[in-house]
Amino acid sequence: MSSTEQSVTVIGLGPMGQAMVGAFLDRGYDVTVWNRTASRADALVARGAVLAPNVEDALASNELVILSLTDYDAMYATLEPAAAALTGRILVNLSSDTPEKARAAARWAAERGAVQLTGGVTVPPSGIGQAESSTFYSGPRQIFDQHRSALEVITGRTDHRGEDPGVAALMYQIGMVMFWTSMLSYWQAITLADANGLTAADILPHAVETANSLPGFFSFYAERIDAGRHIGDVDRLAMGMASVEHVLHTNADAGVDTTLPAAVVELFRRGMDAGHAADSFSTLVESMKTAEA
């Protein structure tokens, strides 16, 4: 087993795992790889990576093991048969899943003599190896500090968020909440435009301008929300209710799918029914803290 900082094992060679191996090879690391479909390693082996014949050998090759798998169920399926080889390993788990599953996996690893450092990569494969890209980490700070130079190969910016192994997964999922919902809103806009004879290119400048306005709103409301101040001095929920209903009706009139705008209207209606018509629409944060019965 190698424990040098210039040596690493990567398990999982999807697009993200392949990008990570490439970044390590570019920086002169000795990289051992393993993937269920071995042929995915061919191009990386041609560049100098070593393909382990099995998971046990992959784990035995290095102390630092990067996991780039679909989810934590895939991690268990991959590592459980090789559990005896986990002792002394540092598992940088970059697989996407829930915070609770990340915590359970950290306990599972500890029971087998390994340490998990959870990671949440905030960029697609094209951003791997870039100085401006970032990854959230959580878990033992000592382990993070010890291997920080290797982690900075994956993304130039590394943000350690504490000892709780679930926090990095939480930060990742927070980003995904915003990403997927925002992209769906863009698809909705494109669909509405298409129904009215406009193309995605036609509305692109307006869509970008609208998206670029959001950071100002994020900053304005963050302080108020943290202070629990939802006063209707600059906006009111009732005004927003009228607006989101107009959005819903515009989409309905165009004959396009209204699932997304209808869901937005329902959230606003819950706030109205709770008596917050004169408050800021930020009060919806409070109603969203509890699942609707």
C-alpha cells in the first residue's frame, strides 16, 4: 500500500470519475482505478493509470480512495464484498445522496476501520481540475487538512463545513434544489415562448437578465429571513399571489403543461390561507418548513 500524497485510488469511472483520474494524472499522481465495466479504464490506462483487477486490490493500493459512484447504495454494493480491505483507508466519498445516508455510511466505514470524508462537488465533469471550481467537504478536519493538496487537484477550491459527515451532502443538495427547480422554470419559459411562436434564442437575453437579477434578491431577503422579519414593506404576499395566478393562466391559455406554475400557486395559496396576505412573500419560508398534512 502506498501512503504518499502523490498516490491515489479512484473507484467509479463514470464521466466524473474519469475526469478526476485525468486531473490526477495531469498533476503527476500515481493513480490506481477500478470500475465494474473495466473497459471504461482503457483510455486512462493508456495515459498511465493502473487498472486494479478487483476492488480489494484497488483498496490495497493506496490509503486515499476517491469514490465516484452513482449513490451510496452503489458504494455498499461495491465495497461490502471487499470490506476486509477497508481497514486504514480514507474514503473520500463524492457519491451523491442524502445527508442521512452520508452519516450512515460514515458509521459503516468506521465500523470497518476506515474513515469517510464526505464531499459534494458543485461542478460537472468539465469543471474538474479547474482552479475556480469548488467542492464542499465534511468529516474529520485532520483528515481534510492532511489530504487537502490532493483534494485541490479535484477542484481548486475546497470548503470544509465541519465534522458532521452529512453537511457536505446537505450543501450539495441545497445547490441541486436550486439548480433543478431553476432549470425547470427555464424549460417552462421556453415552452410558453414556443406556444407563442418564439424560440429559446428569442427569449435568451431576457432569461439571462432575469436570472442575473436573482442574487440581489437573495441578499436582500437573507438577512430578513434570518431575523424572522416578513413585514410587507416592499412586497406583499397578496401581490405575489395575483402575479403567480397570472403566470398560471398565461400557461393554461397557451395550452402547455401547468404542473410547475400550479405548484407555485398552491404554495402561495397556503400562505394566503394562513393569513399572511399583507406580509412579505418571504413568509412562505415559514410555511414550507412543515410538510403539508
